[in-house]
Amino acid sequence: NFEFFNSQFARYTYKTDDGVVFEEVLCTENGVLVSLTPQFNAKILTGFGVNIRNRDENYVPGKRYNLTNKTNQITVSNADRNLNIFFDSGVFSKDEKYSIHIPGRYARDKGFSKYFDDLSVQNKYEPGYITSDLKAGESFNVFFSLRNNVNIEYFYNTIKNRINIAKSRDELITVISEQIGYNNLIDKELVKAIADSMYSFYDSLNKRLFAGYPYFNQFWIRDALLIL
């Protein structure tokens, strides 16, 4: 099951033989937080595929990365660009693998071909894996960030606060959408998406309005506002 709360937060619900597992993905101004929460005692093993590249860059033969790690943090580097991976529990085991993947094929198989029809081959680097033992209801949290100055305190505050903020904002956007109203020409999802984008703009640190802000994933907010 998939729930999309707003442009910042989504939840997947998986049903396994042992019980239900929640995967929550939260976008923040400093990175992306992923939380796994099994509703039963579980030993989890998580791996990561990394590809630091320019937007229009496809497969590059022989591309390699530098890997450093310390307690609860992994840093993957290519040239002068870094990806920092913070995790709140478990042990990281280095097991470097280089391969390829095709993101567009996954999107097409999931029914998103009209948005992601590019089947270009991309590099994939797997630094290793993290193992962690969780009790029922406990979460394993991983935070991905390009910033070098994100500290552990910020990471934990993000886990505690931002998911609740995202959920409550979705309720606020729903109420505002009902107040604005919708009809056969302007449907409910469009009104919610406009309200969501405008609230994202309001929360922005830079206070600039971009077409399609914040993630260019649904429509052009500028054009939608002109239509309204």
C-alpha cells in the first residue's frame, strides 16, 4: 500500500509472512530521511546504491568512489562531491560492489512510463550493508545528505519532529482545499497540489518561487496559477 501525504512525505506499507513493515520517506531542506519500522521483532539488513553524477550523465566506464566511515556515518565521495549517510542503529560492514542499473525500467514497471521513459544505463556503487536488530515497533532510520555540516543532533531532531509536521501539514492542506473548492474543470488533487506547493514555498529558506516547486513531480505551479 502507498500513501502520499504531500510533496515531502510518503509511506509504503508491506505485508510479510511475519507481519507488517512500514517504510517512510521524508524530504527535508537538508536531505532525505528513510525509516523502516517492522511491527514484529526483526533483524534487518540494508544496502544502498549510490550514483553521484550530473543530471545528464549516463554510464561512465571505470567510475570509482572513495569510502570513509565512522560510528553511525558513511561518506561516499567522487571528485569533490560527497554523499553522507547517517544511521541511528546497527553496524556497517564494508562490501564494495560496482555494477549498473536502469532507473527508468523500474519506473516503467511500476506504471510511471509516461513520466520516466528514459531507459539509459547508469552507474551503481554499493558501499556495503548495515545490520540492525529491532524490536516490534522500533524504527531503523537513515538520513542521506549532500551537506557536510549536518550533525547528529540535527539528524535525530529530524526523526522526531519533521514526520509529525509533514502529517499535520497534509491535514491542513486538505482543509484549505475544501475551503477553496473544486469542480469538473479543476479537480481536488490539483487544488491540493497547488496548496501544497504554496506552503512549501512559504516554508522555503530562500523565499523564491520556482515553476513546479518543490520537486517538479506533478505539474507546473506557475501555469496552474495562471489557469486559476
